Amino acid sequence: MSMTKTEKHDDAKLYKEPFSISQLIMGLLFGTYFLTVQTIELSLSTYVLQENKFDLYRDYLIFKGQAPIWKWWQLVSSIIIPLSIITAVRDLFQIFTRKSTTRRNIIDIVTALQLFGVLYTVFTSVLPLEKKLIQTVSQHNIHKLNFLHWIVFLSNILGWFIPIFRYQDWKNDERLHPKKKIE
């Protein structure tokens, strides 16, 4: 029995959206940007600790908050954050409402954990500690900040690979790319 176009369309609605090449490129592009920024932050905090130049870090934090182009660039680039949150929540919700591979569901869970983990670390720990360091520089706080930068850096590495895993899962999905039968 063959399916009509309407039945095929209705059946396709039951599945999660496929992951496109443009989503892969955008994911890698944004991942590279955030990973690069985090590499700079981590490198500076490590350098400051090794060389005992704590005022340099304070000056960097002041620069980061007051530099005319940089502060606006960070503000504009942070627009991706609410969009990422919406996408992650939607993908988590669709685990229960749409069909997909187990691997895709695991990737969606890891994506949400990575995103919310980074956001939680940055907003609850990194930013308040940076504000403290602008007022009073201390080796202990820079050491804590360096540790937090390592956590965010490693999470961003994972975040950079997630679009690759999603694309690979999409390419290997037999529902979307059926293998030709050899007779």
C-alpha cells in the first residue's frame, strides 16, 4: 500500500527537523567566535597568574567594559544567546513530542547541558567575580576566575563539536537518507 503525499507530509511532521548544512556552518562559526573569545580570556588570566601582574587583568576588565567598539560588539553578538536558549528548549521539548534517533535525543540533551552550563557559570560566577576584581584586585579571585575560565573553555570546545555531531547524525539518519537496496 502506497502513501499519499498528504500522509507522507503528516508523517514527516512527527519527526524532528533535519539539520542543514547552513546550520552546521552557523554553529561552527558562532562556536569558533565564542571559543576564540574564551581562549583570550583564559590566556590572559593564566598569564596574569604566572607573571603576578594582577593590575593588568583589572585594566583588561575596565577596557572590556568601556572600549567603544568592543563593548558594542559583545552586546550585538550576545543576541545569539536568547535564540540558542529557545532552540535548546524546543529541542528538549521535542524529545517527548517528536520522533528522532536516540543519538539525536542525546545530542539535544548534551547541547542543552552545555549551553545552560556555560550560561550559568558565566552569569552566576564569572561576571560577579569580574565586577569584584575591578574594585579590588586579589590573587585568590584571579585564581578562581582562571578556574572558571577553564570550565567555560572546555565547555565551549564541546559546544564547537556539537554541530558536527548533529550534522553527522542527520547524514546517517536512514529515514532521511535510505540506503539503496542491492538486488
